[in-house]
Amino acid sequence: MDMKKYASEHFIKIDDVRDGPIDGQIAAVRDGKYDKPDLIFESGDVLSLNATNRKALTRAYGTESDYWIGKQIEMFLGQIKYNGTYNDAVLVKPISLPLKDAKADTDQEKPLNDDILF
């Protein structure tokens, strides 16, 4: 019996990257809590995106999250400024090549959807 359906989701936290960066391939993007998108990786792990990470991925892959699917990113320990103080955070770095012109992603074709509806 596959026990995955009984396991709770694992959200990537600071302790997961404290000993070094980890890589992940984006499998899906969904609405998360607190008006933040969640990245779901091929591994099943989840990363809730803060504004810093959302901006980094948007600069690399465009504003349409469909373009992010299949992209490889690195997650590492960094710091972000919040309410005037610096705090540890999981930060992302795009590994897959960026889109040619991510800022003008409206001119690009949307990824193909191979689903056939009958």
C-alpha cells in the first residue's frame, strides 16, 4: 500500500537548507496561505514563496506560473529584511535557463497542454 496519501506535506524550512543548498524541480504552483503562492516540487516537498523569492522567479521565468513548471531551482539559507531587521530565510536561485524575455512573457506562447478531452 502506498502510504504517501497518509503523510502530511513537508514544507521546506530554514533547517532543511542550514547544512547546504538543495535543488528541486517545480512540478506545480498553487495558491497558498497568507496570499503567498506555494511551489510543489517533483519530490512532493512544498515551498511557500515570500516576496523576495517570487520576484526572483518572476524575473527569470515571467509572471505566468505555467512557465515555471519543470524549472530547476536551488534553495539556500540567506537573509531578508523584515520590519527593519534581517532574518534567516530560505531563498531561491533559478538554475534552469531564464526565458528569453521574462518581462515580456505576454508575447510568448503558453506551454502546451497535452491533455485530450473527450
